[in-house]
Amino acid sequence: MKISKILKFNYKYVEYDFNDAVYLVSDGSHEVRCRDTLLAYQVPKVGMSVKTLYACSYDDNIDLIISKNRNYYIQKDKNDNFKYKVCGTIEDHQKALIRVFDFIISLEVYYPDGFNFFLPDGYVEFEVDVFDCDSCDIFF
């Protein structure tokens, strides 16, 4: 994953020691609009590598839905530039990571102990998980 376009970047919050930025992050085929409002230790550049996206929810809750449907997608909400419905596979149970195409999305803030407690008996690795998030953030 790499930054494909910088839509907004400024230091208006420099007195708080963080930046306000909006990027398009691409896996080479798909793009996701992301925010970066936390500590940015590097000046972002197009082509800069992004290791993980972090799903965020305004109500501090992201519910996973297990589905047998194998149609992976990252679907942007028509009315909100940052909101997405995501459907992918679990990349890492312990670290609460979801893979969609070549995007890795972390849900560790909402599942700090991973997904093991959540998964039903007989869960198969290739099964798909669906969730809604209000934004995806990136941290360098």
C-alpha cells in the first residue's frame, strides 16, 4: 500500500504537535481515502509506503459479521467521504487484522485481545468478515 495522492496536508495544529492530513492510499488497483490526524513524524510524499490502515468508528464500536459470501470489497458511502463498508478475510486473529485485496486493516483498537474469543467453533480461515467503519486512518 502506498500514498497515491495527498489531498490535504498542513501544520495548522502544530501547537498541538500533530498534523491534519487526507490521503488516497492505493494497493495498486483500489484506493481508500484516509485521514492522518495523529503524530506525523514524516512529511508525507506520494509513493510513501503505508503498512496498515486503522478502522475508526465514531461510536467506538465496530461489529464483525461472518459471511460465507466471497465477494470482497471496500465500498465507500455515497454521503460520507470517509465512511466504508468492508468485506474481507481475517489476516491475523491475534492482531485483529483484516485483508481486503492488498489492504491490511487493523481493528485492534476495538478487539485488543484479537478475534479468537469472537469466532464461532468451526470457523474456517477463508470465511469472510464484513464491518462498517466511519473512517480509515493511517499512522506512519
